[in-house]
Amino acid sequence: AGCDSVMALVLEVENFSGVQLRLAGEWLHGGEWQGQRSNLPEDGGSKVTFTFDPSSIFTPPSGYVYFTDSAGHFTLSLVFACSLVGDYFTARWSRQVLDCEALWKTCPSVTPGEWYRAPGVLWTPTTAGGCATIRVIVAPDPVRLPAPLHEIADKAEPCPSLVKEGVEYRTVVLKIRNDSGIGFVLDGGWFNAGAWDGACLVVEHGKVTDVVMEAADAAWGVSGLCWFVVDRPAHDVFLNVVFSNRPVGSSGFLCGLGPMRYNLRDDWYTCPALTAANGNKSKRHLDWQVTSVAGVLEVDVHIKSLPTPKGYQPDAPLMDDIPTDCYFGMYEEDVEPSLLEKSRPKDIVDGAWAGMGLAAGGAAAGAAAVVATPCVMAKEKGVTGFFTGLVTGTVAGFALGFGGTAAGVAQVTRGTINTFDACSSAGKVWDQERGAWVDDHCNLADFERRVGELPAEDSLDERGQGEVVDMTYYNLLQVPGDASRSAIKKAYYKEALRCHPDKCPGDEEAKEKFQKLSAAYAVLSDTALRKKYDTEGVKAVESQVPTFDAIIFFAMLFGSSRFEPYVGNLEMASLANTVAKAAAKGQTNSMPTESILAKRRTQFRRVLRCIQHLRSKLDIVVQNRDQDGFLRSMRAEAAELATVSFGPQLLTAIGRVYENQADLALGFGGRTTARVREMSNAANVVCSGANAVMAVSSLREESQGSADGSNPGAAEVRARQALEAHLPVFLDFLWSLSAVDIEKTLRDVCTKLLKDVSVPWQVRHKRAVALRQLGRVFQEAAAVASATENAKGAKDIFMDAVAATVQKAGQPTA
């Protein structure tokens, strides 16, 4: 196999593991697949080739792919990066999905002609430079290797990422003797420096277990914390450990047995230096003694018995002490922040960026005025108009440019003034809507209580009243006569998806049932029609106009009926639904408005529902400690979600926010990424909006050109074809608006969940770790689906959404 482009990468993989491996996930920082994605057959004699081409000369192939067996017991990870100065590669065979991003960040360079080895894998680069080819041998059991490869396996050099030579790397070794009568399992860990050296997951009863932490960098040593939980359903006793062994400064160690600490990281901050006086502790249930301190900090820990379980005692501010900014603050007032507040820059850097943007915008608008005004007036008044327009455009251009520059200087000045507040804003976050620093935490338990105390939301909580004379529609949706609107909507989603024309092509019976379900939902989701139906029956509502539920329309259009637990009802859908209901009631003279307070309360409820759903998913691993079950269930759900309309795009958007917010919480950075993402979304809205405006203009011209009256039928066909041709543009605009709303809501969801002071820091940390995994799972599923799916046309997507929302009682949509 070879490659046709500069800086391409070819992986030639031979699988001698004895099990078939399927592609389970991928992530590309640069480059793109060339050709078909394939699985790895168990027959080692078959060579499978994967080719990656550069996206451009600046983005060569870089990233990772991983494969698993059908049972999920084994994983093969291949990590790579190409550049003009050399090629980088490493691989691992493991019993669980590894942190491939960490491998990618430390991926070592490879030399052509050299053989390298790592657990279960051999590899050698056969070419380098413009196009790299790397031969990979998967061999977890050397017995399966052909004879010619035995000698190669013996002489292969260890992968540089596994070797630490010539420098003293600090190590912490815990020798835990457990005589408590029950085992402990590793529940979590955090490293300020260093990492696990083959993390021990279980501390068995009656044995001595070694737990080793090793420095990843000689300059920083190893420092951090970990905690083990008793292996019983209650999970009520914890072994909490804090450690530090650095080349510079004193070593430190603390260990305790009891309830979960409210903030174990605070114990790490305040951990005292080890001395002869505090190098050992003897308590009723636990003893520990430092046996050596140097390059290796070795500690003997003896668990003698279990203490009486009790809950943790929070030592952080109680909910009454937390400022109201963390809940609603002024958002509970029916007042919109002023433009001056919204545009206030947080510091001099923010002010400088805003100022340059305003100055550049003013200059661009001024230049456009100078060019456009003479052209427009020349069309109307000829040569005289041209010169008049030139004078007018020059004056307007100067005014616009000067105004933009003045506004830019003002923003820089405001940013400079606000820099003093920014320097004293520790523990706070900038709220752009209010233009102020607010407390950077949230009491989620109190947030749930406060949202629950808000006035009832009729659109979801309203129930049927009185006796129902005809149960036909309720029976179709399989709900009782007093079902709430939220229950009716969920039942409609569930039943409609089963018999959707997309799922059952050519099935007339399913199509008929789908139409009946739509008619039933159209009636039961409208308060007035439902009351009339409950008291008078089907015949009383048969002649009613079709009900258009914009929430259902957008849910079907973007597949968000399945994503609703993650993203809630789209803001655009709620607005469109309000307009549609007003139009149905004959209120067409003015645009219906909703108070600012009502909008905020609606958003609060939306955010809370998303938080509760996401928390329930993360609790599979956070509370139930079922890591394998969490990954297995979320991968299956992500694969299913990827099949709906706009599924890959939604998964990518959700996954990126999850990963970015988790990175921020875990201290991996991400603020720049989040800012760039916001700017990218705004640019997408502007570009897609401009395209939509041009499409509308084009449609108007085409409809005027075809309306000559000579052949009405042909004109209608041409108009319909023109509309279908422009549907992708309109869908792109709707999606870009929805993406902004989704990502903004999810950032709020993640912030509240990951900064929830009503639970211990360890729980928040585990939530962030699990959220990052979930974000990666969603993005990997989206990447696989995007590469393999047969995308539906814009017309089909749009008509499916219309068919699911606009139905006349007993009549199919045309």
C-alpha cells in the first residue's frame, strides 16, 4: 500500500490477537480518512490498511483510533501525528479504553527502520518524511506470532513513552494491609503532578496491596490525592489519602478512614511537611508509618477495622451563606439589563478586542457606504446622482469610520477601568449579560428547590379536568384521561417514532396510525380543543383547523425529540409556538410578547430538567461505580442518537460542550476553545443568515419570472423546484440558530452541575471526569456516523417534520 499525497500516513495492521477487532472510536486533530474504515479480522495473515490524508499543508494527519473486541474485553489503541520535521506514533493493547488523548499529547517520535514495542503491540516505520508508512503487529500473546517475528519482538526497543532513563523520577508507594474484613475499591484520584503507575483498583481483605504513583516529569515529582471506598452497596466508608513527593521542598502525607471528606483537595493544600514527629499515626481503626523518604516515599498503611458509618459534614458555606448571584440574583426581576451593562468589557484585554472589532466594523461600513451610495444613486439619477452619491457616501463613510473608532476607544477605556475589579475577582466569573463579576459556584439542591417553587408551567403541568366522554385519542397515545401535557407529549414521541414513515417505508397501516396519532396529539396538546373533545367527543373537533406545534416541528426537524432530555425544548421552537398559537386565536395584529421574567423561568426549568437527566447518566459511574456499564450504555445510546435527523451534528455540538466544560473543571484549560467556539457559532449565524436572505430574494425573483399566467401548472412546478433547491440553505440557517441556543444552555447546565457546592468536591471531580468521557463518546459516535450514514435530503427532512406536526383530523398531509 502507498499514499498519494505529501504528509499522508498509512497504517498497515496485522492482528495476531486471536479475536476480531471492530473500530470503536476515533478522533482526528488534523487530516482525514482516505478510503473505507475497516475492522481487523482475527486471522493474523490478513493485512488491513488505513490511510489518512492531510486536510491541508498546515493540518497533517494527527489523532487516534481504537478498536475493541465484540465483548468489550480488549482494546487496541493507535495514536499518531505527522509533521514536516518527523513522524510520531505509539500503540497499546489493554483491557479497557485508555485515555488516548494523554497518549497523543506525549506521543514519541519514531525512526525509520527501527522496531518498537509496547504492551501487546510491535511497530516499525518503513518510510518517513513526505509520506509515512507504519507497520503494526498486534500480538498480546507472543506464542501466536509467526517464527520470523519472534526475533524482532525480542530485539524491539521499548516505546520511548515508556522509558525514563538518566533522571531520578519521584515515586510514592503505599503498602496497604487490609484487616477490616471487607475489601476497598479505588473510587477516584487527582494529580497535581505525576500519574498512576499501573493503578491498583482493589485493596483486598487479608492481603498487602501496593499502590504506586510515579512522576511523569522529573522537575515536578508526584503530588495529589486519591480515595478508596468500601466494597459494599452502601459505599459509606472511605480511605482518604493525600501525598506529595517533590524534588524541591518537603514531602507530605495524610491518610484517614471514615466518611467522605467534603473537600479532600483542601486537605492537599494544607498537608503539613513530613517530620520525625508526624511521620506516623496510630488511630483506633487505622495506622500509617512513613518508612522511607527520598526518591521514593514509601508508606505502610494498616486498616485494622471499619469505623461506624456516618455522613460527611460540609465545611463549606451553607446554602444560606451563598450569595444570590449563584441562583437568580437580578434575573428574578422583570428587567432587561441595559445595552451599556451587556457591552461592558471585563478587563483591558476584553476591551481591546471589543474596541478593535468596533473600529474595524466602522471602517468596513464606511468603505461600503463610499462605494455603494454612488452606485445606487447613479441607477436612479444617472451622472448627477453618481456625484451626489459620492459626496453623500464620503460623508457617511467618514461618520461611520469615526463613530466606530470612537466606540472602540470607549470600550478600551471601559476595559481599562474594569481591570481593577478583575484583579480582585478571585472565585468569581464574568457574567456578560449583566456586565459584572458574580460568584463562581452554585448550590444545585437549593436551585432545584427554588425552581420547584416557581409558578406552575401550564404547558407541561396542565391536566385534564372532569369526565372524558370519548377515550379514543387517549387510548391511541396510551395515556389516562387526566394525563398532563408533558405526559401526552412524551407518549406522542414514543408512539410516533414507532410508526414514523421513515421507520416503516411502504407500510400503509403504519402511515395511517401515524396520521391518527398526529391528529390525537393536535387535539390533546391544545387546551381549548382538549376541553371540547373531553366533553363532546371526536365529532366536535373534526372540523377544527390543524394545530401547528412548533416545539414538535423543531424536535422532528433536528431529531431533538430524542435529544430533548439533553438539550430541552429549543428557544426558537418555544417562540415559534407562541406565535403560531396567537395566530390560531386570531391575534395577528401584533407580535405576541412574553415577559422577561417568564422567559427566564422557562429557561430555568429547561436547564434544571437537563441537569437532572445528565446527572442521572453520570451517576451510573459517580454513585453506582459502574464504569463499564456507563461506557457501554452511553455508547449504545450515542449510536442510536446518531441515526436521527441531524443526529451527528447534535452529538458533536453536545460532546464538544461536555468535553470543554469538563476540561475547565479539571484544570485542563479550554477557555480559549470555548471563546473560539462562541465566535464560530456567531459567524455561522451571520453567514447562514446572509445565505438565507439571498435565497429568499432569489425565490422571489424566480416566482415573479414564472408567474406569466400562460401555464399555471408549470409555474407551480418551477416554484416548488426552486423552493426545494433552497431548502438546504434555510435548514442550515435554522440549525446555526439552534446550535447557539443549545450550546449556551448546555454551558449553563454543565457549570451548575460541576460547581455544585451541595455535594463534596470528590463528587464534582468524578462528575467532570465522567462528563469528559461522555463528551468523547458522543463525538466519536458522531464521527463514525458521519462517515458511514446515507444522509437524507433537505426536502425529506423538512417534510417529515411537517408531517409530524401539521395534521388535519382524519386527513393526511398533502
